[in-house]
Amino acid sequence: MEGLLTWRAIPVGDISAVDPFIFLNHHGPQVFPPDNNGLPFGPHPHRGFETVTFIIDGDVMHTDSSGGKSIITSGGVQWMTAGSGLIHAEVSSEDFMKNGGKEEVLQLWVNLPAKHKMAPPAYYGFQKHEMPSYISPDGKVSGSIISGSLGGIRGAVQTFHDVNLSLLSFNENGEFSAAVPPAMNILLYIVSGRVAVNGAEAVTRNLVSFGNEGDEVKITALEKSEVIFGFAPPLNEPVVSYGPFVMNTEDEIREAMRDYQSGKMGVWEE
């Protein structure tokens, strides 16, 4: 959309990545009028990583060259394994373009281990009600478990690299805690609201930094809030990226460009 508001959460400042979480964009929130042009992410290729798209408000229509297609609405998630390569588009539904409305979307890139970078492409679209859910004993914290596990509940997606990822919603004074094993990298991003994380305040669009000491993460909501919480073991592998491709060497990047240009990542059909 023209004027789409975007905040870059990863990389930011001196944080180049939270391995294997290598990129995070936060679009919106904003309200678009009727007869708008929709999201601007037309056909483009990817190879070597996975995308996780959080639809906080509005909708996203995903289409890709491997056959994946769905319209996911508020509270849902799209998980795409680019793997060996595909072409996809992320646009708005005809209904949203006609009627307008509130739109807020985040996209996270999760790097793939070198041995899985050429895995077959795959796509999974989940409406909110289709994902396993978490709820705290007092009902003040709830969430969708996207991958890995939370509170003994398995997530919707089984990953290549023990990636645990959830979207958590807090009522004011809601509390959540989780023990994260040593050597795991923690991703904690405040989508909206104001929380205390291990006693330190964090607000909307803040990425919270952690060490690798094996932290207990304790989150207390100071107001109604929503956060992305995840953790995974770092890959500790070379990262070479160029636009939509994330590989381990420059030769692999050049190969990705050749494969895309020669049609090996699929052919886009309108």
C-alpha cells in the first residue's frame, strides 16, 4: 500500500540478528480507506530460510509457485519454508481492497541450517482458531503456539531446528514465565503495549536483548499487551544474504540468482 508504515526490528542498531532469527519487519498498525491498492508485496523469490507472517489485524493473501494459497485473517499466521526456492506474493484480499480497514502485519525470517537450505518448499496457513492455544491459570495471558512447544503443548509447525515460537496476548497485570535452556537465543518483541521483562520495562516496538546464560523469562503486563516470544539454538554458521536469498557462501548466492532467472524456482502465473 502507498504509505505503508514499517518499523525494522531486526537488524537494528548493533543487533544484526538473533541467530537463527535474522529479520523482523513490523508493518502498521494503520487504517486504510475503501478502494485501496492492497499490500505491495507482489511476486518475488526466496531461498534458504523460512518466513513467519503474523497477521495482527486485516488479512494477507498468500500465493506461491509451489501451489500454496490462502487468505489468513486477524490473529492468524502464515509459515513458509522457502528451502530450495520458490516465488510468492503477499497481497491483500479483494474484500480488504474494496472495503479498507485496519492492517497490522509482522514478518519474521528464520534461517535454515546449511543441511536443510535446499529442502523442498512448503507453505502452511493457520487461522487463529486452527493453532494450539495457551492460557494461563488465571486467564490473563493467552496465546497461539506456532512452533515448538509451550506449557507442554506442541505448536502447529514442526521445524528443522527446534524453533519455539508463540504469539502471546496479556491483559493488564497478566504474568508469564518460562525457563529457557542455556545456549538458546531468545526472541522477545513487544508488538503492542507495555510490559516488564525480568523487571525492566519494554514498550511497543521494543526488541528485548538477552544473554545466553539460561534465562528465566518473566513478563508482567503493565497494560494490555501483545508480544512475540521465541527461542532456538543458534546455528553458528556463515550467513551470506542478497535480497531475497539467504545462504552460506557467495557462490550459493550466485547459484540462487541463476536458478531463479532460469525458472528453477518455479514460474509465476497470474
